[in-house]
Amino acid sequence: MKNMKNYAFALVAMVIALGSFTLMSFKKSEVQTSYFYEYTSSSTSQLDIENINNYQRSEQSCEPGDHVCGVNLPSNTGLGNPPNTAEFDAVKSQLWASEQSGEAQTDQIQMKD
């Protein structure tokens, strides 16, 4: 009977230890949900602001201002590459509206001086 108690305690201790280890291994990792595409031209014309080839994936580095700096989009195309066409097309008119007004029209758009 005494041995049975010891085995039961040992079993409970192992189950608790295994459960703790399993919970720790499933800890939620931080997932990035948007990627920054910097506007690389100095032009403020509509054709350039709305041109996908003037944006490239980079690390965000914009100081607040009244000109388009770039846009955050869901897909990562890799550093130095242009954004996903469909995602960019969905926001390019908002980029132009932001440049015209001097204020970001959506949370995705970053402005600079």
C-alpha cells in the first residue's frame, strides 16, 4: 500500500511536469501582420505616388510630416522588392489622397517631411 502511494505521487508529479512543459512549448509567438514599403521617389506627382515601382520593402523609418513615406501591407515580398500588386492597387488612391491632403488617409500609410 505504501509503495502504491509513492507510485501515485510520482505519477502525479510527472503528469504536472509534463503538462507544464507542454504548455510552455505552445506559447504563442509574436506574428508580424504588416510589412513596410517605403516610397523611394522624391516626386510628389500623382503618377509617381501611385506607381508600384516607386515602393520597396524596407524597415520602417519615417518621421512625421506631410508627404507620403510609405505604406504597410500584409504580404512580405522581401527586402528591396516592390509590394504585392493587388494589395498595392487597393491603397494607391489613398496614397495619392494622403499626398494631396498632407495627412495619412488610413492607418496603413506613413507620412514624412
